[in-house]
Amino acid sequence: HPENYVIAGRAVATMADGGSGCVLALDSAMDSAVGVGGSTVVNMPNCNVFSNSRSASSISSGGNGVMSANIVGASGAIAGGGITANRFITGGAPLPNPYVDISAPAFSGCSRSVTKDDVQTLEPGVYCDGMTVNSGMTVNLNPGVYIFDGGAIKILGGALKGKGVTFVLTSSASTRFGFKAATIDIAGNSTVNITAPTTGDFSGVALWVDPRAAKYTRQRFNGGASQYIGGALVAATSSLEFSGNGVSGDGSGCTQIIAAQITFTGNSAVRTDCGSSGVKSLGVTTRAVLVE
């Protein structure tokens, strides 16, 4: 008789580290909140990618675009055949922005300016009306916080280098068109090598865009193979384009990208060898593994 039998089972699971997060799209509803298109190849073997969008194409690939990562997850769904990962997550809970507590430092006036010299060294301070680095120019940045009060930062084929550096894109005034925070545009073939500070209020942050900036303001980091930014790019309300090399001159690499929307526009190799870089944990995901 069935009532005379007792069937028992036992399973033991442990939580395994799912790797480090390096890409987080914060918009809750946008299609292609993380997008890869054209013939773009994005290689992030140790990186977790997550989108908070609930869209059916929360993370998407189009054309011949491909992206490989450790974990690819979304609050919505993943569309397109060009995305590969060790693990996919759909319908997941949204992840928080770990840098949400940062605010713009107090400032007034314009204490610094940028000249048209071929080679120059800049000091931390307040820069008004942006900055342009043309082809043939080299700008070296001493460590510290560089506040850009409106205007546009344009790196148009020149070189921009610095260690222990944070760019703050903000504004001291609002207009009838809204809060006009500074923007950044790094063009292809520009040489960019920036690393963030490892201590202080902006520890681990290479770029911080004031979240009061108009929604989906475009920030472009399209320097390609000669662009390395070590640390976090934090642009909570902006649309961020990225094409860059995730490896510094010594072979290490630590890049995080946090924005409302993130589009990979060219070949990229993002790494998360962050160690003592000062960055905060970005959606480190764990997974249950059956061990017995």
C-alpha cells in the first residue's frame, strides 16, 4: 500500500560568486536600455550586465552586433541573437545605483581656463564653457576634482591623461530650457587615459553627471582602442555611448558604466579587475549551485 512507503530526498546548495557588475542601465521602461548594434563587438568575459528596464527588449542586439559577458540580466526581457553569457536572468528585480548618494560639490565662479597650447597641464577647479582638445594637443590633468559648469567637453583627436581624476558635469544655473549641465564628447582616435581617485567623496568615480541634467542628455565616449577610463562613469539620467578599450597601459582594467541608457557604438573590451580601485560594488550577483 502507498501509505506504507516514505520517500525522502536531500539537496545541499551553496551560493557561488557570480562575478562583478560593470554595466547597469537605470531606466525602468526604455527599449534597448542596453543596446549593441551595427557590427559592434563587445567583449566582457568577467562582467555582469544588467538593465532595470521592464521592456521586452530591455537588452538588445541588432544587425551584426555581438556582446559576450558573464551574466546578462534584465528586469524585462533580452532580445536579439547576438548576446552570449554564462547565465541569463529575465524578470529580475531592479538593481540600485551604488553612487546615488553623491551630490555636486559647492562651487562658485570660474577659477580655471583652457588655452590652445599644444601641451598643457591643468589643475583641479571650476571650468566654465567646457573644454576642447583638438588633434595634436595633449592635456595632462593633475589629481583632483574638475568641475565643469555648463558647456561641452570635446576631445577631438587629441590626448587627455590623468590619474586620480574626477570630472563633475553640472551647472550653476537653470534656463527656461531646464538644467543645462555640461556634456562630454570623446571622438574616435582620441587618446584618453584617465583613472579615478581611490579615496574621498568621489572614490572610484572618473565621471559624474549631475542627475538634474535633462533626461537622456547624450554623453559620448567613443575614443575606441586608445580610450581607457579606469573607474565608474556615472550618468544616472543620461544616454551614454561607449566604444573603448578596457585595458590600461599595465594590462589591468576596471571600468563601470552606469547610465539611464547605454549604447555600445564600437568594439569594446570592458574589464573588472577592480581590486583597490575605489569603485563600489555594482550588482554583484550570486547564484545557487547544487553541491550534494
